[in-house]
Amino acid sequence: MKCQYHPIYRNCRVCGKPMERDVVRNCVLSPSPPPPVPVISERTKALREARAVIHEHAKMTWNAGLTERSDGITDVLVDFDLKFPEARE
């Protein structure tokens, strides 16, 4: 199985190892089963809405050609996901 590049987190979607955009390599790990679906609380809903706003802003700046700004916003999104993993869908 080949590694699959994740453009936001800059790592493999399967094994999680850091990687660059054009790297082709074999994955060492097989995909893990998805975690159980938790009950969605009001806090989680609010965090998901905030994440969606950050994500949409990153996409808009990327599409507008503001690469450096988009990279900065993407870094904020990564930090947000690390701090609030329950906000990821």
C-alpha cells in the first residue's frame, strides 16, 4: 500500500508519518479501524463550527493566491485540531 499525502497536515493519511507533497513510498502500517462515534455535545458542535470557519478561510485565501497567508491559517487549523481533536469530523 502506498502512502497517501494529506495536504493540510502534511503527513500520510494511513500511517501518519510526515511527508512532502510529491513523495511516493510504501506504508508500513495498515489503516486502523475508525474510532467509535461519540455523542455530539453543544461544545463539540461549537468547535466544529469554529473549525469550519477557519477551514473555509484557509481555502478562500488559497484560491485567491495568497499562499503565505493560507499557510499561516492552515498552521492555525492544525494547532486547533491538536488542541480540540473532537472538532474534527
